[in-house]
Amino acid sequence: MHIAVGSGNPVKREAVATAVECTVEAVAVASGVSEQPFGLAETIEGAETRAEKALAATDADLGVGLEGGVARLPDIDGLWLVMWGAATDGESWGRGGGPSVRLPDGIAARVDAGEELGPVMDDVLSEEDVAEGRGAAGALTGNATGRTEALRTAAAGALGPFLTTRY
């Protein structure tokens, strides 16, 4: 199977490559949403747009889009880091979510004020390019999970309808 991932980010390519045995082609495409997607709808829309554009730009069997965002979840306090994946063959769709991690109040306040999570994490941790490595997911779980694993889970859920006859 040949899958086009709608991102030039090596973490997103690796997430798909570890989710399923396949040939993975990374294609830098725009998500069509804010740099910091806010809410489940915008995060999922970004993943879907990436999947569509990646498929259209290649001769792949499937396009996959992965998007991290922040969202308020129903009936639960706080602002949450969320990961979503979308996969399409041009006709059918699969969508899947990765783990959700509550943001500490100080980080959430800065994101609520309009800052992007990646640079906020760099500042809080006194590191550079946290988003290109362990990500906020790794930093906020003591590396019990990381960005690649979180996105791999979202990719696996999105690919489910294409990997099994259960759908």
C-alpha cells in the first residue's frame, strides 16, 4: 500500500509508517486551518484537508492527514491537547483520535490568549522545537507517550476502515 501523508514533518511521516506496513510519502501541504487549531471541528478539518491534498498531489492509494490541536471537551474542565487523523481513498473516509492530554493551567492560559502551543512549550521547557520531537504529549506525560506515538494512534484509527472489512 502506498500512503501519502499531508505534511513535511518527519514526526507525522514516522507516525504513519509505524501504524501500518506500507510505503509512506510525505507531501508538504497546507492544513487550511489556523496554525493553532482550536476545537475538535477545526482540528479534524485540518486533518481532512491534509489527507485530501496529499492524495491529490500523488498517485498514492490513500491520503492521510494528521493534526494536533487544542480543545475544550464536553463536561470536563480544562483545555486539552488533542490529536486527530483522517484517511481517504478519494471516496471513503476514516477518522481517528489519539490521546487527549489536559494542558496545565499556565500553559492553557497562554494558548487561550492566542499563543501557539509549540512555542509556548519551547518557552516553558527552555528547549527548541519540542513539537518536532517528543511534543507537548511527551513533555506533559513524562515521556510515557510522545508526539509520534500519539499521532500513530490517530493514524491507526483513521486507517482502520481501509485495513479491515469490519466497516
